[in-house]
Amino acid sequence: MHYAESVLETIGNTPLVRLSRVTEGIAATVLAKVEFLNPGGSVKDRIAQAMIEDAEAKGLLRPGGTIVEPTSGNTGVGLALVAQQKGYRCVFVCPDKVAEDKRATLRAYGAEVVVTPTSVAPDSPESYYGVANRLTDEIEGAFQPNQFFNPAAPAAHEASTGPEIWRDTDGRVTHFVTGVGTGGTITGTARFLKRVSDGAVRIIGADPEGSIYSGGTGRPYLVEGVGEDMWPGNYDPSVVDEVIAIGDAESFAMARRLAREEGLLAGGSSGMAVAAALRVARGLPADAVVVVLLPDSGRGYLQKLYSDSWMRSHGFAAADAGPTVRDVLA
Ligand code: PMP
């Protein structure tokens, strides 16, 4: 019999899938690392498991302990599923602007969700960071993973994502492209790939136009999960060769193409990363191998970038859906 002892064993070892349609006119091989096939639906399962196991090893988290994190997104799902399997209580704090669906996903795993008002200053004790810190201080045995600064997050990518890419490309990967949010994915994966290739693998960050990694001021953009308005401790610019800024319109258009042309229903940050990867790949010879990471699924964005009316109401082109069945039969 071939089975996983628990869902935790199914984290990682995600496949590389060749992109063959959106790469028209490109000689290089472009391979997508499909992280939405992790059990929690995103790349964040990797760091959730790593941060929790690191805290256990250091005695920061003991049986009966509580995990508290100010997050509502993919990291929350990863933490919720790992905490559930390991028997920890899990409390998430998120602002009230976070969609009810996201909170419901966390509760579905048995986590508790505390909702705070959006309309307070980030340094206010009522902000979601402030409330998370207070809960961490006051709940006995509480531990806050803090994905922006916890070195176990990049270490997880150094120990798993990087080695998987190297193994699955037989060491032929020449370029690695990924979006930058907390910086954990790019930093850890790059550290491994730079080390095994003697610095030969080129590391390219993709960043939303307006975000600081590509020289912006943090001005708003709509793609989720990537970009920053402050420098998190987990981003190590010394292992990044280049950062490419991609606008929302191009990110969303590419995500929609991935679904319709490659059968990969992914989030907006995946569209952004692939748009950057194609810019990189365009000038490369046939023996180049570009790996681009797709962090999460498009299922969480059906009412946003996958909705034609949402796209149009935000000023983005929504590809003409073409004739309806009724038009065809008329
Ligand atoms: N895309 C999505 C959808 C994310 O949630 C994140 C994590 N914030 C990223 C990309 C970026 O990953 P990292 O935080 O490791 O830089």
C-alpha cells in the first residue's frame, strides 16, 4: 500500500509543469512549480510546518500550546492545518476588511478567528497586530510564528523548495523567478540554488508596480500576497540578482491565460510571476531552464480577477468571452 501517514506528509514535493502555450515564441524551457497542489492550497504550508516544528524543537511551543498569528491568508490556512494535526489551539487575528470566506476557511479547520476594525492605525493596540501581540502575551503557552521575521520560514524553502527544483531539473535550472511578499520564498530557495550552482542560477524577484522591492513607495496595487511597504527581516537582497515590476493589469491577464491556456487556475501573484518569467525567458537560448513558482490557487479569487465584471469595474480588460451557446445556436 502507498499512502501518507497524515496530511502533513503531503506538504511539498510539488510538480514542475512545462508552460507550452503562454510561452509561444520563446526558445527556453519554462517550468511552473505548482504550489497550489499543497494540501492547504498554497506554498505557505511549507513554512507553517517549518515554523511550528522549529518552535517545538526550541521549546517555544509545548503540548497544549496556542498558536497566535495576525493573518487571514494562505499562512493562516497552513498554520491551521498543521496546528490541527498536532493538537494545538490556533487563534488568528485579522482586520474586518478580510472576506468572510477566508475567515470561514480558517474556522473550518477548527481555528478561532478574532476580527478587528480596519479603521485604526497600524500601531494602535486595537489593530490586528496589536491584538495579536496582546493575545500572545496573555494566553498561557502562546506562540506567535511571525512569518515576516521568523528565520524558519526561509529555512523551509532552503531545505525543500530549492532542493526539489534542483532534483527535478537534474541540476539544469538556469533561472528562478518568484513573487516577493515576506521574502521567505525567494530568500530560502535562492540560498540553496546559489550554493549548489556556485552562484550560476540567476534569481529574479517579481514585484507589483508600486511596491518597495522594485523601487516604489508602497503605493496601492490589487495583486494580493506580494509586494511590501516596509522591509521584512526575511528578505535578503544579497541573493536576488534582479527585481522586475509587473502591473496589476498584466498580472491578472496572465493569471487568466494560465487558466484558459495551460489548465492552471492560479492566483494573481502567479500571473505576476509568470509575466516576469516570460520577460526573462524571451531573450534566452533553448538550453535555458526557467523555473517560476505559482504560490496559490485561483479558487480564492473567483469573484475578483476571474470575474469579468470585477475586472471591468476596476478598469482592466476582460477578454471577450465570445459567443454564448445561444448565440451559436441562433
Ligand atoms: N503569493 C501569494 C498569494 C502569497 O500569499 C505570498 C505570501 N505572502 C506570496 C506570493 C509571496 O511569498 P513570500 O511571502 O514567501 O515572499
